Amino acid sequence: MATWNEIKEAVENNGDVKTVTMLELRDATGKDKLGVHVKAEISKTLAGLGLGHIPQELPSYQHEPVRLYK
């Protein structure tokens, strides 16, 4: 399981853009399920790290890809 700092470092080390799965992001929160509140927490945490994400509305399926950027 990656931590938020590891995810941020991975984005920075990959030219400020990286694709991850919702599973990786969910695991970083320490939660078991992706719900509305968990997705909002993920989005807020990423913003706090200076990272944005595409799509703007995070997917609910854990295997969906998400593009992170700085």
C-alpha cells in the first residue's frame, strides 16, 4: 500500500503526471470501500498535496484509472 507522500513522489518522479487506479488511492486512505465520502476525501487530500486529477469526478469502481498531475 502506497502512502500519500509516495503517491506524490511517484507523480513528481514521472514528469508531474501519473496514472493510478482508484484502488491505490482508496488504499492510501485506509478505507475498505469507495463511497461518496471516501472519494471526496481522496480529492481533498490530493488537492492538499498540490495534485489534481482527471476525471474531475472520481470513479466508483476500484480498477478504474485516474490521471494525477501536478
